[in-house]
Amino acid sequence: MAPGHEISVDVDRAELFCCACRDYVYDRDFDAAVVLSSKANYIHTNVNSDNLRKKRRIVEYRPWLPDIQERVLVNNNSSVLSFVEDRPWGLRGLNNLGNTCFMNSVLQALLHTPPLRNYFLSDKHNRYYCQQQKKSGNDNGVVGGKRSNGGDGNGGKGLRLCLACDMDAMFSAVFSGELVPYSPGKFLYSWWQHAANLASYEQQDAHEFFISMLDGIHEKVEKDRHKPHSLGHGDCCIAHRVFSGILRSDVMCTACGFTSTTYDPCVDISLDLEPYQGSSAKSVSLKTHSCNGEADCKNSSQNGGISTLIGCLDRFTRPERLGSDQKFFCQQCQVRQESLKQMSIRKLPLVSCFHIKRFEHSSIRKMSRKVDRYLQFPFSLDMAPYLSSSILRSRFGNRVFPFDGDETDASNEMSSEFELFAVVTHTGKLDAGHYVTYLRLSNQWYKCDDSWITRVNENIVRSAQGYMMFYVQKMLYYKAGEKQVAQ
């Protein structure tokens, strides 16, 4: 143990807590001792009471059984999570392996992302077949353009690491029906090989892990060089098929009106919090936490000054005047001109991830800080106002405009309704905090705090300090393949 890292024991949770890192840590020997102690206590309480009295004089243990009144009181004021019947399939805790709450929080969200879950549970990526392909040398030791520097963690030397295989193993373990918390040590090791610069037991950023992990799962693109891939259209790997969208950027010359349009693929959207409106945000009633849709959230944002996800999206797609130091070269004027820039969404992904910029870094002051402001987010979200087609209609009217040879936005507009299913939160300071995930399964919310799973009320979720929000399309439209169309 490093000097200065005092370890405390949380007797309620039977876990170790590092006072220096301000996070729970995992120790294999301690965990084994807790299991042995639990077994010994179970055996001790079931020993014959006569033999127990002969050995030493202690108060006899009597198990508590509630009477009728106590049962009524418990049933009316608590919600017991059944291990078999009431617990949703696949809801399993993840052990903290030492400041790995950032990883556990994102993994819980991904394990219950519907398209990703369906992909792995339907055996679309079979880890045994993938390992067999490695051994046969068909993959030439390459994944995502990176060559392995060591073994695969399973005893095979010279075989490349594959995060998709580790995700397949994790899905199998989590959805096996076991209730004992799972330790994602193998996945952590593989991720360390992929992101060597982040390989340490220090606390990392959950969003940075999310981006790095999707990049690691990104598979077979380098292998199939003869096959053209478009990241924005999501036809290259499961990570981009689920999370990849396309952003449209329009830069318009304020002198002549010439517009330069570019398209960029994205796997998430990072949003700035709305500017602070003053002290009015502090005096807003708690009833604003219970907004159900966009209209309620937008009204509370205008009246009370609270930041909302809708307001952040409005600000993201609002025209922005670029400064004099950001003049762009106008092809029509043939000189650098001041301009207006506007962002919009050209293609919606199946799952939209919104990252809230809560960590600010100032190069002038040479300091960093966390923005601990409340953000209101709806459970249902309509992304239609932020589509490129809607932005252009609001700018030019309802006239028909070509989209530079792209396909129509009809499919986007049909599937613009999204539902919230996961929220990753961060509590604490910039250098010492803790990540927790809230999941909505079977219309019920659950708090995933590393190895601990508890059922919570939706008001707890609404009042949480959201850092990453995951929304899935309400209606998924499937496009038939070329062979099916031909038939």
C-alpha cells in the first residue's frame, strides 16, 4: 500500500475505503475474509444451544420474526428487492477494483443499452469463435489498428486483446442469473492495454472512459480494408451502429450569405451548462424536479433560471457569431469574413448520449474546478427541433432544400422520440469524487453503486447531479438488407 493511503473499514457495507483517494477499494484477501466470516457466523448461529452454553456464557441469539402489525408496517413503508422474482434480469453489482467506480458506472449503462444488449446476447460476437480466429492467424494480431504487445489475459501469448470479447464474457456473466457482484478485472486489464496512458488505479473521467471504450470495441475496420466504411452511418461495428450519429455545421458569411457546410460523425454530444441566471435558481421550488416532458422543463428553465437539458440543446443548436479572430475564408467573397456558425443533427443514433461539461479547466489561471449546478432532464425527449431539417425550415421557411446529395430526413423525423434509461452521476470534488448510475428497468429505477443495487424512487433520479444521460429511441426502424430486398 502506498504511504499516506489510510484504509478504513465500512462496517455497514463490509468494504474498504481509502481516505486519501476518497473511494472504495477492492482487496481479494479482505473479500475472502468477509465471506469466511459470514459462513462462520451462519454456522455459529445454528449450533445447538445446549452445547453453546457449556462452552461459554453468552446471550443466546434469537432470530427476529415480525408479528402481524410489524409485517403491515414493513410492507407499507418499504420495498423489498426479491432475489429471484422481482429483480430484473441482468441487474448485478460490479465490484470496485480500486478507484474503478468510473468504469463500473459506464459499464452498467452499456450492459443495459437495449441495442447493445440484444447484439451480444444474440451471439452476434462470439468470443470463442473470435479467439479461434486469432489462433488461426486470420486477424494477423490487429484490432482497431493496434497490435497487441502481450497475452490476452487467458494464457494465450501473442494473441491480440479484444474488448468486444471481454464485453461478450461480461454480458454472459451479468445475465447468467447470478446475484453475487461481478468483478470486471479481465475487462479492466484489456482496457489498460488499449489505453496505456490511463492504466493506473487513479480515478479517471467516466466520459473519457466511455469514448476510449467505444474506440476499443470498434472492430475489424482495419482488417476489412477492402470494404469502405462510414463511421457516421454506423455500418462498421456495433459501437458505431448503436451510438454513432452525424452533426452538421453551417458557417455563413455575414457579408454575402455564402454557407459552408461540413458533416462530422459523433458518438455523443457534449453540452455546456446554461449561463447562471443569478440567485433565482436557488429559490426555485422543489416541484420543478418533477417535470415529465420538454414543455415543463422548458417553462421551468425560463421562469426559475434552472439549467435544463432542453435549454442546453437549444444553446447547442443556436446560431453563434464567430469572433474577429475566427474569420473564415469565404469562397464567394474571396477574403476572410466574419461569420455565423450553427450546429444541427444530421443523423440521429439509436442511443443518444449527452455529456454535461461539469469540469472546467482554465489555462490562464492554471486551475480546474467542478461545476456543481443542478441540471433538469426530461424522461422523454423529442429531438425533432434539433434536426438539420428543422433548423433549415426555421431559417428559410418550409421551402424544399437539397441536402448536398444526402438521403432524406424522413427516417430521422419518424424516430426522433427518445426515452431516458440510464443516468451517470458524479458527486464530490474534481480530484476526489464518486460515480453512480441510475438505471430504468421494467419501468422501475435502480441505483447501481458499484456492488450495491438498490431500488429508488424516480424523484431521487430527477434530483441527481447528471453527468451523462443515455436516451434510446422509442421506436426502432429496421432497414432490410440488399439480399432480402432482392428476394
